[in-house]
Amino acid sequence: MKPLPDNLRATMFVAFVITLSCAATLGVEQGNILEPHRVSINSGGTGELTFLLQRASYNVGIADGVFDPPRATEALDVAALLREVSLNQNKLEKRFTEYSFVQKETDREINSKGEVKKETVKVFEVFPIAHREPVMKLISENGIPLSGEREAKEQKRVEEEFAKAERDKEKDEQRVAKNRAERERKKAAKAKEGNDDDDVDISGFLRVCEFVSPRREHFRDRQAVVFDFRPRPGFKSSNRQEDLISKLVGVVWIDPADKQVMRLEARLAEGFKMAGGLLVNLRPGAAFVMEQMRMVEGVWLPRLAQINLSVKVLLFGGGDFNKTLEWSDYKHFSGDVGDYKLDAPKTNAPSDKKP
């Protein structure tokens, strides 16, 4: 059989592409996806060649591992790395109270079409205090700085909170020590009974999840170790903590030099019911993103957190919510009440300077 002339092969190829494009618009619906099902090629003299699509199947019997990114060439002990990260994270949380900072909160309500119904933006100056909740001073709302009477009222409230923190300093220290001892006692008792159902910790992730596709990437101009996590196949949870973790999938970026989490992405692959679904039902797709940044002195502090939730509350309904927290302008203090100096509220008196 003689090969086809180049000009005829080119003509057939163009005809095939055009016919395929047209066929896509005349396709049949298969699993709610429109598929081209008939392709015809006519070379102009040798007859017509027709291709008919008889059946299409999607995502049938495909293992999760098929979509894993390529593995790194060197072996990485992810479990050992995570244990070091956990220890460093505990130290970081203690150092966090030594800094004042600016916190920006953005809250969005989303309708059923994915459109933003309402957005609220608040900016605070935050002053962490040892053994109690931080003092937060509102400085702007929806892009408008506080001024006049409202600013003076907020200044007075913050000063009163500092004064109360100073008065209750010893009482707060005793309360925190008592609560810590009680938590340790309960944790030891549950561990002895084999029913450790406390907050999520690194041991829970190591027990429930498998860590796949460890690799190296650059993130924010630093070297990072990255890996995906997902529930171990066939894992059966024994408590509420493990039940929650077993529904999470995500990705972690870790600084291999400082052993700190640079970024964490996690989402619910399945719904999660709290109190049997009577109080709160988190729907699949709920997601959380967190980032930390390295300060000049080598300390890692939070930079960003974002939460997307689709929830059902009680028996009445729910909605989609998005909350973003951004932290900036860190200033180092020891975290004691006496370390903070608040400027007096600005007055609205006219300036003596001529325009």
C-alpha cells in the first residue's frame, strides 16, 4: 500500500480536528458530562471512516495513590520529622505570648450560589498577657479607623482590662497552675484506661494517617519538605479525636532546618457530626489553611489562617462561612502587664498650623 501524499494527510488531519470539534457539540450525556460520540473522516474519494463511542466510564477503580506527586529521591522519615515539629511547636506557643501584634479579621457569609452576601473586616492591636486571654483593641472596622468618642471609649475599655489583669495577676497564675495539674491528671487516667480522647495532637495523626509523596520544594524563598496526608486504608477509629482525623486529607510544608510548619492545608473528605449531628454538622469540603513566618530573630509566628465551613446548626439550618485571620507588625515584649504602653486617644481639636 502506497503512503498517502503529505497534502492529503494534512487535509485529513484538519478534517478530523474540525469534525471532532463539531462532534463535541453534538455529544451524548454520560454521567452529566457531554461527550463526543461520533467522529467521521472523509478523505474525498476513498470512502468515509466513522468512529462511534459506545461507552464512557469515569474514576472507576482508581486508587488514591495514582494521583500522588512524584516521591523525592532520598528517604525521609516523616514520623520522626513530625515529632520534632511537635516539640518545636509547643515552644513556639510559649514564645507567642511575648509579642504584641496586629490582627486583621475578615468574615464572609456565602450564599448558595457561592456569592458573598456580607463581608466584615476588623483590625485589632493585640496584647497577649500571661495566664489569661489577650487584650484586643479595635482600631478600624471595614477600612474606617475609629475616631472621636468611639476611639476614646475603646481606649478606656482596654485600659480597664489591663488594670484588671494587674489586680488578678496572682489569682490567674494559681488558676492556670490548678487547671494544668487537673488536665495532666485526667490525661494520665485516660491513657491508663486506653481512652485518650483529648485534643488533636501529633500522636493522633501518626496513628491515623499515612504520609505519602514526601518531596522538596521552595516556599517563600526557603527550602521546604512537603508531603500529603490521608487516612490509613481500613483504619477504624476508637474515639472522637481519631474519628475527626480519619476524615481529613491535606498537605503540609515543613522547614527542614528549623523543624517548623510553614503551611498546612486540610479539608474534610467526609462530613463530621458533633453531638450526633444535633448541634453541629460539618459538611464535606470544610477546609482550613494556616501559615507561619520566620522572624529575623529566628522565631516562627503565625502569618495567616483561613477557615471555610459549610455547616448545619441545630435542627434549623446553617450556611457557608469564610473567616480569614492575618497577623502582622509583631513587637517583642515579655508578656507582662507592665510592659505595655498605650497611647492616649487622639483628640479632634483643630491644628494650630496654617494650611
